[in-house]
Amino acid sequence: MEFTGLHSTSPRSGEPSLFDSPAERYLKARRSVQRFTVPQLGLAIFSNEKSNKYVVHSYNFFLFPSTLGAADVEFTLSASAVQFLSHYGFDYNKFARDGIPYMNEAQEKILSQYLLAGSWKVSSALDRSVLKKAIDEVTCWVAAAEEEDTMILQDLSGSQMFEVQLVLRQGLQNVWTQPIGDKKVMVKKVSPQHRRVLENSSYDCCRKEFILLSARGFTNLFQTLVKAKKPLVGHNMLMDLMHLHEKFYKPLPESYEEFKRNIHNLFPVLLDTKTVTKSIWKKYPFPRASSLVEVYAVLCSSNLNAKDPACPEIVLASDCSRYAEKKYPHEAGYDAFLCGSVLLKSAHLLLGRSRDDAVEADPSFSQYLTVLAEYLNKVNVIRGGVSSINFSGEDAPSQHPPPLVVHVHGWPGLNERQIYHEFKALCRFDVRRLSKDQFILLSNKFKGVRLVLRDYKHHPCLRVSVYLHWRHSPCVNCLLQ
């Protein structure tokens, strides 16, 4: 997915921190997901058509919140996100003009109630302008028209096709409407008796179920993915999963555990390529890579893959061959293609390692899933209190270096930010005040922790030591006193 922003800058949200428990990180991310939206979603479908060959159909979906009904969805644009996507050629006009609508279950319930009550309200100023023009045209025309006469309304788009028809039918009892193609509506003058017959027709395009189907838009495809129960693959996919839940399923719950249960019910098999490749870097002498594009490049250039005839063959389908000719980083469909490719290549390396010899010809995907078992449903957490969230069990504690405690002497008024800048040349720490003259430091770099302990051994104002709960915790000290 691409987002209109990543991290909310509101005071309540706070920056991601190594001190965050999984529940705390979820609540921070939840506030961001509620503010931002998904302008583009990429889907790459890998079909294991024969032996060890995978054919990929890759798609891009521009998305825009549904404007049908009373609710007018609000979302935020982050300046840095707009600049970032613009740099990679993102088409904001297509997002706003042609984005596929979507809604979650709560929004669909509200729309359904409005349709049943017949109290239609148009929220968009643009749509109100289009409606006023259409009503004026039809009102002028119908006064002089005879029964069975017709006229055509042109240049309507998306939700306007339904809104124009619903408002005209509600306001004028002697007309009937019918869509023609994607952007035109035919208006017909009819008798009251004929109107009643048409209203009860099962083919009426403005029946409640047809309007809901159109308003759901991309949500229909989301529901198809849920029913398919296929492995869902992503890279650093926590925010993606939260947006999937919020935008297409239900508003994100306050409970972290409820969120985990919901996602596991929707997608029982999750595979995060960030979690997988972090482990692979420890087992193979590869150059360290972080971003998805870098990881893909490393795995494609690997001598192990180049020399192995059993390595999976990944081929883009003939009608989706655009990515075979050129790279499109941060285009959602291209990134989805990279995700699946990285997973297959990583699984193949792990399969070879598990057997300590060459992999037999044409390994099956079920064999790949077997060697990926320890990574199933474990989604990477960027710089948090745990390294990954386990959607099918308890979250395992992170293997961080031990926390450090800094005792301050003769340096009054020192705050967390100053402590951070003091140590950042040696190691990046997250800092939290422990007491008036004590701070806790957390890092994910063992080497940096060792350097700080060594270099600050004889500092005149700052005494650094390994944090021991029984010794340094204010609660324990209070109890002992």
C-alpha cells in the first residue's frame, strides 16, 4: 500500500519507541491509521502453474473513500508523504478523480439505513452542483414533455450516477431514470401506474443492493481475498494490516488483542518478508539491506540463486509485463510483485539450508511453507519493545541489548533531548526519565551499548551502568525504604 501519511504528529500519538509495548505501539499506530488513507493498493497474485514456475498477475488500484450517502470521510495529507510519492511519479489526479470507492461495515450500515429511510443527503459540494444543474434541466424539460419522451443527462461520474437518479425520482413522481454506459443517465416521463411497475422491477439499477454493491467498490475485492484464505504476503506489513481492518472491515478496536484476533480470522496465514529476511541476514553472508527494493536486488544477485537450477522461476504474465521492462519503486503493484518474489527466493534459500545440500528439483510451495513455519503470522515491528507481533499467539520479547541507566551529577536541568544528543554520536538511544537525576537508555545495537559503557566510564557528570530492576526501579526502592 501507499499512504497519505505514516505517523501522526499529534501530541497524543508520540514517536515510535523501543519502550513501546505491543499494545502501546498499536494505539500509537491506530491514531495515525484513523487520520490517513490509502490512495493506492497493489495486489500481485502468484500462481504456481507448473513445477517450480510462478506466473504473476500484478495490479494497481487507485482508491478514494466512498462519497455516497450522508457521511463525508475526512483524511489528512502529510506534506512529506505527498512529496515522497510525487517524487516517484504518483498520479494524485487519478487518485482523486478515478479512485475506486470503498467503505467498512460501520459506514455501510449507515448508508443502508439512509437508503431504507429514503432520506438521501449529498455531502460533496461538487455533487450538489452537478445535481442542481441536472434538476434544473429535467424540471424545465418535463413541463413540456409528453409521456414516454426521454432526455439524456451527460458527464456524470461515480456516485453522481446514483445520486442524480435517487434525487430525481424522489422529487418528481412522473419521471423514471436509467443509466446508459458509465457517464450518462436517461430520464423518461412516465405515468404514475407505469412508475409503480418500474419501481418493483428486479432489474432496477437503483435497488438498495445495487447501490451498496457500487458504494462498497474495492471492499468487494477485499471480501473475496478474505474468503480465499490464501497466504497474505507483505513487507513491514503492520500498517498495511491496520489499514485493511480500518478501511475495508471495521473501525480499529481500542483493544490490541481484539485487533490481533480479527486479523487472524480474516487472514489465517500472514508472511512478512521483513521478518523472514532479518533472519536470513544472520544465516548468510549477504550485504545488509533494509528496504524492499534493496532486499530484492540482493536476493536476485545472490550467487546461491544464480547457481541453483531448482530456484523458483518467477514470470510476469503477458498482460502484466510492464514490470519486466522497468523498475517502478513505490508503485504499489510493483512493490507487491517484489514482496512475493522475495518470499519465494528467501524460502528457497531456507529450504536448501535445512537440508545441508542442494534442493531437489522443483520443490513445491508446501515445502516452502514448511521451512517458513517459524515466521508464520509474525509481523515485524519497527523499533519497538518486541521485534514482531505474533497474530496467532503470544508476542515473544525482543532480543535487545540490556537497558542502561545514566546517573547525573553536577549537571542541573538536564532533559531527555539533551541526553539523546549527548550519546547519539556513539549510538542511537531512546531515552526515558527515571527520576530527577536518572535516565534509562534503550538501544537495539549491542556494539553501541558497549561503546557507551566504555567511553563514559570516567565521565565527570554522567555515570553509566547496566540497568538492574531490583536496584534502579523507583517502585522497588520505595518498597525497600
